[in-house]
Amino acid sequence: MAKGKGSGSNFRSAITGKFVTARTGRANPRTTVQEAKGGGSTGGTYRSAVSGRFVTTAYGKSHPRTTIKDS
């Protein structure tokens, strides 16, 4: 039986860029972002871990602990 793509989401740390457990992600909402599995490319833009909104490159670079660079 072939494996299908799972639905749901992953959590990623804005500080380290590594995936973290769902428990850690929910416990640290200001420094983790929830990502959809199999999501599309955003072209290397920055996103705030606090609000989930896209931010400017300048803001993303000046706030590395609370933003992530989507690819």
C-alpha cells in the first residue's frame, strides 16, 4: 500500500529554524510558526512568528528570533 501525503501541520522554531513537536509549538506561540504540510513556495519572504503575517525583508532580518524566512 502506498503512503499518501498526510494532512495537518508542522511547527517550526523561529529561533533555530528546526521543526519542533506540536506540544512545544503550542507552548511557545511567539517563537514558533505553524506550517501546513505540503504548502506551496512563498518565494523566500519573511513571516512573523507572532502574528503569522508576512513582513518586509528589512523587518525579518532585524528580528531573527521572531520571524522565519519561508522558501
